[in-house]
Amino acid sequence: MNKILAPLFIFSFLFAQQQGAWKKTNFIPSPSSRNNDGFFLNEQVGWIANGAGQIHRTTNGGQSWVKVIDKTSKTHWRSIGFFDSSTGYAGALGWGDPNNTSATDTVILYKSTNGGTNWFPEHQLSSGTIKRGFCGMQVFNDSIINAVGRVRGPAWFYRTTDRGTTWIAKDMNQYAAGLIDVYFFTKDTGFCVGLTHATHDSSSGVVLMTTDGGNTWTQKIKTSRKGEWSWKIQFPSRNVGYASLQRNSSGFPINFLKTTDGGNTWSEKLFSNSYYFVQGMGFINDTLGWIGGYSSILMYQTTNGGETWSPLGIGRRINRFRFLSPTLAYAVGDSVYKYTVSSTGFAARSVQQPDRFELRPNYPNPFNPNTTIEFRLASDGLATIHIYDSKGSLIRTLLHAELKAGSYTLSWDGRNEADEDVASGIYMCRLQANNFTETKKMLLIR
């Protein structure tokens, strides 16, 4: 699995201790009691969408926010995601939801090509005659978005593989009564979570898996109790994953789901014997994570993979966590919260900002199965790293992100987009940033 390692720019630190903390950003209050989703390209640029028809944008890491659209309650925004700083999509609940009767917009997907300033209907997925809508959305790479909907049904899976030129909508009611969130490892292998019955008291939570890009799905778990919906799913690593379970009524212990074998099997784990309305759940690594959702009780934190939880003292109604690096995350709820790591007890060594773009030779080379790739960026901007075989066919996209100027490392594990081992041979690593392109040869020996 490719992994972006810590950036090496500006200062090189020898850390004696790292302490992370959540802080509330300067988000503008809105008529909605909860913001449903948020998406961040990098630490500075992000968007927030809520059920009151509003989308807000920040370009300075949450220090200030601008409301870029306000469609009132007619459009109930549920999800948002961007391919780059210009092109993005926002998904809406649609019409016919019994708990949101004011949401009457038959357009369930909108597109922006100017960073969210203007939004235009994507009519391929109009719900004018079909009751459907969006909930969870995942921007997988610079071409693919996977999405699902909706809470309280009906259940649909949405997908584009060509940056939104074409969309498919797959009826998922044979698998679930409603779907709420989605997470893909590779372009073909992924999961979605939801509910077995649109009436909450009659429902169990469900996790579904696909290995063919969403054409077919298999049920990996249906929770053992009624009165639950599976609400959010996230994998901090290839093998370890978590899914939250929303329970509306008190009187029962509150559980969550965990896998340690890449989603093949799931276990029901205890979060709390006391009632807590769980929705948002996210982990920055396999062991450090958070749960939120309650309107009056703040977030909880675990440092041991969910075995025990303790109150955190910040964050109401958290519905979505977004993780950008091992030291940076955002949480979206009644407001927007930012997680950063401050360092104490370190020695700092000044390092010059790179004066040129450069892709350095990978090491080791030859390699099996992992190799490290270093690159330098002379200015801020979009950077991509692709792996090609000797015939010029794209094997894997290792990086597609807006990055600050600096020096970075990442790794490649010799696997393709389908998460399969590639054969021995010569491969090309290509860095593209601004108008710069450089390619290096790599030799994989099995």
C-alpha cells in the first residue's frame, strides 16, 4: 500500500514528544444544527456542506469561511468532494425523505468548476421520477468518485471513473434498505455501510463489500441487534477498519464495528454502556481515534484501538472526520474542528526550501516489494506521481494532492490499482508538478 510519509520541508525535527489537540475553527454559524460533510484538499483549502442548503469554503485553514451557496432547505446537502481546487461535486438528499419534508430538490448532484463559487445541476442522476439521493461520498483519485445514498432509503450506489463525464446509479435495494457511507481501497475493492430496514427500530447495521468496482456486493456483517444503522466507515490502514453504529434510543449498550483483516470479518465492540448518539467515527492511525455525534455530550477518544474510551471535552454533533496526514485532521459537526500535533522537546535544524523541482532515484533499486521515492517541490501546487509499466500503461497513482513547497517521501509496495502484486520488470515513476515532469526507472525483482 502506498503511503505518504511525513514532509521534510522547512525544519527537520528530532521529536521527543508529540501531543495532538483539537481546536474549534472560526466557522460561521449557520441555520443548520449540524454540518453534514466536509472535504479538504490540504490544510488550507476546504468546503463544508449542511442540511440548510449552504456550502462554505475556507482558503486559510479555517481562520475564516465564506458562504458560497445558500439554497435554503429545499436542497439538503449530504456530501461534498473535489478532484482539485476547481472541480468538485456536492450530493443532496433528494425528495421524499419522511424526516426532511422541506427537502424537495429533484437534483441530487451539483457540479462546480470554479472552486465552489458556482454550482450547476448534474442531470444524469436526476431524481424527478425516482426517489434517491446522496449521503456518503469518497473522492478516490483524480478520476473516480464513489458515493452512496440514502439514509432511510432507498439504497443506491453512484460512481464516475472519468471525472464526472458519465455517472452510473446502481439500485442496491437487494443488499440494503439504505446506505450512508462508502470507502474504497482500490478502484475495484471497497465497502459501503447502511441499514437493513428503513424503520430504525427494526433495522440492523450492515457492511457490504465489492471487488469489481461496485457491480456486485457481498454482505460481510449484519449486526446482531435491532435498532442500529451503520453510519460511517473508515480504514486507517489496509487491514484495520472501523464503522460506527447509530442507535436512536437509550437502554442499550452502544457498539461499533472493527476489522483487523481488511474487512473480511467484523466484530461488534463495546463503546459505552451509557447511551450516546454515535454518528461520526474516525481514526488517524490503527489505535488513535475519535467518536462523536451527540448534541450535548462531547467527543470521546481512544488510544488503544477502541478497547477503552475517554471524554475529550470538545466537539458536538460530529458527523464526519477527514484525515490529511498523521498530524492533521478536520472534524465536521455543529462547527468545524481542526486536529494538529504540537511538538515539545525537539532539536530543530533549518533546511533550505527546495530551489527546483526534482524526482530523486528510488531506493532500494532493484527492490522487492517496497521502495522509497523522494521528490522536491519548488512551489505550492498540485503534484501527481504515477507508476507505468515498460509499455507505458498506467499501473498505479501514488499521489494526487495539493502540496506545499518542500521535500517529501512516499513508498510503493509493488501493487497495482486493483491491489494486486505486479510482475517483475522495469517500471517508470513519473512526477508532474506545475509545468515540471520527470521520470525515473525502477526495477522490481520478485
